[in-house]
Amino acid sequence: MSVKWHWAGAHWWKFDFHTHTPKSDDYGKGPDQEALKQRTPKNWLLDYMRALTVLR
């Protein structure tokens, strides 16, 4: 996919980087909520990164 760039130099994009972590009250709803809430920060981040690659 090729997109023509219409700006000279850098351009800032605004987006909402919003996510829930195992410390959030509403994280991991479902039958395996207790196991999900025990995820380490590293494992949570790796799970999140894997989910983003699926969405691409």
C-alpha cells in the first residue's frame, strides 16, 4: 500500500492510546478473570502486542 505524503517534514498525529491492565477493576471479565488478573506486566505487554498484530 502506497500513500502519498502531503506534508513537508514531521507531522504529529493525535490518537487515544487507551488500554486496561490487570490492575484495572474491569480487566479480564469472564470465566478466567482471576488468572488474567495475575498476569505479570511483561506477559500483559506481550499479550497486548500479539493482539495488535492480529488487528493489522
